[in-house]
Amino acid sequence: IALPRLIVPEVAGFRIMSRLSVDLMEKVDNDKHQKYLNSDAALKSILSITADQYHPLETEKQLHPCDEYCEKFEEFIRDYNKKLARSVIGDRSASDVFLHLIALVKRQSETTLTKVLDKASNSIKFTLIEAFVSAQTPASLNAVLKYLDNSMNTKNKVELIEIFLMASTFAPRPSNSLLDKILERLPKFTTIDVQLEQSTYLALGAITHRLFDLNKTSSAIEKYTTLLHNTKKKALVYLSLYNAKLDLYQSILIDEIRRCNDTNLCWLALNALTQYDPEQFSTEIITILRSIYHEQKGRVKTNLQIRQLCGQLLLRTDISIGDLMNLILSALDKTNHQLGVYMWRLISTMAENDELFFRKIKFIYNNGLIDLTYDRIAYKGQSDYYRRQFLQTFGFGVYYTISQLMSRHGALRESDFDLHIQQYNKKDRFNLLSLGVSASGLEAYVSDDGKTSDTPDEDLQAELRITLLNMQLRPVVLFSGVTGLMSAVWSAPSELTSAFKSNIMIHDLSRYIHLHNGLVVHYEAQSAASLDLSGMASVSLWNKNSHSVIRVSSGFSVRSHVDILNDFVVMGINATTSTNIIVDYTTDVDYADTPINVCMQMSIQPTEIHDNVDSFYSLKRTKALRWFGSRIRRLLGHDYTFTQKNNAMCRQLHVL
């Protein structure tokens, strides 16, 4: 087959030959086009194209009838039943099948989807709901919502709704219909469970963020704004605004932070404010943050976590020399040594990774504005903050940040692990995964002399926060009160126990481009992750030590294809890449002696990357041809080192 040259108006040109080679060409300008001599120049031109230069057709407006290369839906469910089960989540086989399932869901009628969901076994029902929501077709949404409405009297209704809300939170291209359907059911979800109410508000914030990001002007904003103003529980508003990340609502957060008379609400508002660009903060916002951090006269005394967030935000602004000097002086102050150690480690880490920030520090040092002697800045204390490279790829890097904030008496206040992706020479970063533990009131349980808490009126409690793909999930209360602490100690799992399982669609792109000669080019790309977050912990109050392991198991798959569609011929190229990533994060704590020893270790297990490519063409009613190719790339495991002090404490604990 030798098809003639195809010209795409205002986008790109393709020349499809029998071996399916593709020559990228410059976008057409005044009926002129130019063929590029190398792929780099062509790729640069394609990446420079903006959305207003072409008119793509939406995926849901296209018909996707199954042909000879498309499995029948019910047969696929039956054949891949084991790989759709929740027991295999966290493996690349699960993410592969999940993407395949979504592609098939987009081709089915509401009747077929409803029938399959009603008949499905409990082991695969959650996965089907995730795929139906990710597909975002009217048929798939109606099928899921009809099933949920009919399941309101069942025992597992909360689990079913949580799965639905989780999938909605990460839907790459949510519809206005999805937002409307969740808003309609919000009163019903609220009466079922308090935690379900939190998940609903988080999902609504995430959906509004993506709708506004896709459309810029959307009726969704009006509906979401009405919801926020009518919500009496301010904690739900601030949780939701973390995921919404819209400048329209920044004033709501600032009003709460200005008052800061409720510790929980103030922290939630500050946490949501971290999702905005600090370099765009007004003078008023910076003044408020400064007054809270430095506990200026007239301010209500706040806890360490609130001051910690204020300090982080101030450092991320285009901070002045004067403000930076005051932060350094506060870090060197011995009044609250642990917060000072944390802030100095944060300042040092930022200076290592930000040239402008480093120049400001150098200016202060060279001009003798602060006496930075070794004795004053020596690393003394258990609080810490550091950033290291996780892996390096073309054009960007993946980094991990680990931090811990302790109280004056050595009890844990805040511990965070953050994995993010960042383009080289850019400040913008995208969060992949964050795990955070926040605690209060633990001083009496790690100190023999009965020292009181930094903030005496604090309750004994701890909670786990998870942020995935820059979207916050519902916080999990680990324990509350003395009874809760004792229960957590005695019931802590001694083996890895799954705490979170989900299949999520990360990215979904589909474009139909009509050519001058009547053919249609269809480009489609999707990616999905299958995640299993599990953990174990053992705590000994007698020996005053603890051991915990957090394991993140993830299967990741990317599928893409380019098809040429016509009444008499269908041809194209499919490509798939998938891999497993298993990361173990281990923490050992010995608080029998002073100072407390904390050993943190992280490792990634050996893995394989599987690449598959196939090309095909089909002349309708005559013949078809398909070619396959594959390869496997093997990567070794790796142990990640932390600070020298952490490594020294690890050696001491392991020798003992």
C-alpha cells in the first residue's frame, strides 16, 4: 500500500507508507509546508502547537464499534477475571488490564454496562466501577450511578461509594455531568458517614480544578462556589480547596489564617494555601504569615505545625533579605531548639537547590549581617529536612524530600515523605506521592520526667495524610486519646497489611483530525497506575522502641496509538510500556535514652520495563496484517542514603 501525502490543516503533516513510517512536517501556513530533515526539529514544532490552532473532536462524540481486533466485552471480563481482582493491585498486569478495560468500556452501551456490573462478582466489582468512572462516557456514568443508587441498603455501600469518589477524584477529563451527579447525591452521602462526607468534598474540589483547567470558564465554578458558601463545616471547605487550587478562593483561606484562633482550621487553611504560588502572595499575606511564625505581640500562641507551615511559605516567596535574616535568627534561637533545627535544615537545603536563594545567604554571610559560626549552625537535634534525587530522566528529575519536626522534649510532631517531579532549572514541581504523619500530646509517653507538651491544652492524637498526584485523600485518624493509643499499640499489624488500594487513570488524551482527502487521523494516549499502599508497625512501651515499614507497590502502564481511519482501510501503530515499582520506607525509633535515635531507610526493589509495539492494517472485506515486537529492560534495585547523622544513628541502632 502506498497512500498519497496527507496534509493536516494548521497542525502537522503525515506521510503514511506501507511500512507505517511517519514523517513529521511543519504546520501549514498560507498553504505552504516544509518537510523537516530531522526528528528533533519536527518534534519541537509539534510541541509548540497550541490548542487554538486546531479543532479536535471529543472522544465521546465518536463511535467506537468493535471490529475483529476488539474483544467482546463480556468475554474480556470472563477471560481476565483474575487480573481484575483486588488481590493483584500494585502489579503492572493490573494496570495493563485496567487500561484495556477502559478502552472497551468506551465502546459499550448503558444496557451492556449495567448488565455486566450487576452480574460481576465482589472481587472485581470495585475495579469495574473505577474503569466505568475513568471512561467518562454518559453510558458508563449512568450505569455506575444507577448501581450505587440501588445499593444504598447493602452492607458495603460505604466501600462502593468511596471507590466511586476516588475514581472521580483522579478522572483526567471529568464531565460537568459528573459534578452535577455528585452534588445531587451529597446530602445522601452526608447522612451515611462522616468520612464519606470528607471524601465527597475532596472529590468535588478535584473535579472543579480539572474542569476549570480544561475550560477556564465553566458553569462548574458557580455550582462549586454556591456549595462552599452554604457549607457550615469550615474544615470541609478547606479540605476541598486544597484540591481545587483556584485563585478565586484564596481570600477564603486568608480570612481564616488571619484569625487563626482555631488550631485545626488554621492548619487546614495554611495547608490549602501551600497549593498556591507563594511568589504571587500579596504583602498582606506575607505580613500575616510573618506575624504567626514569629509569634508577634497580640497573636494567639499557635502550635509547632502551624509555625512550620508559615516558615515554609515565607521561604518559598521572593523573600527579602530582612525577612530571611529574621528567619535565620529564629532558627538559631535556642528557645524552641527543634523548630530552629528544622528551619535551618530547610534553609540549607533550599540554598543547595536554588541559586538565587544561595546568593541571598552568601550576601548575609559576606557582609557579616549574622554571625554564622560553626557552633551556632551545627546540626544538633532530631528535627530534619533534606532533599535528594530519586531518579534522573531526559529533561526532568524525580526527587524525594524527607522531613521530621520534633517537640522540645523529643516527641514526634510532624513527619513527611514527599516524592515529586521537577523540570530542570524550573521551580514548579508536581507531587507524585506524599505521606505525612501529624501527632500531638506524645511528650508524656517519651519522657520519664513528666514534662508537659509545648502546647498544654493539646489532645493526644495522630493522623495520616496521603497526597497522590497532587490531590489530597481523606485523612486517616491513627489514634485519638489514651485508649486509642493503647489500642493502636496492641493491634498494630506485625505483617504488611494493605491500607489503600486503587486503580487510577492518570492521563487520557484523544484527538481526531480530519484531513483534506477525507481520511481521519486518530491519536490516543492513556496511562494508568495500580497502587497498593501497605504497612506494618511494632511498638514496645517496655523497651521504648518502635519499628515500622511502609511499602508502596505500583504498577504503571502507558498505551498510545495512531490510527488512519477510512471506509475501506484501517491502519495504525500501537505502543505499550509497563513496569512495577516497589519502594520500602523503614523507620526505627529508640527513645529509651536521651537524645532519641531515629533511623530512616529507603530502598527500591529490582524491576523490569516491558515494551510492546504492534502495527496493523486492514482492508475491509479482504485481508488484514498485524506485526508484533517486544523487549524487556531490567533495572537493579537501589538503597537511598540520607544524612550522615541519620546513617550514624542507623549504625548505632543496628549494632545494639
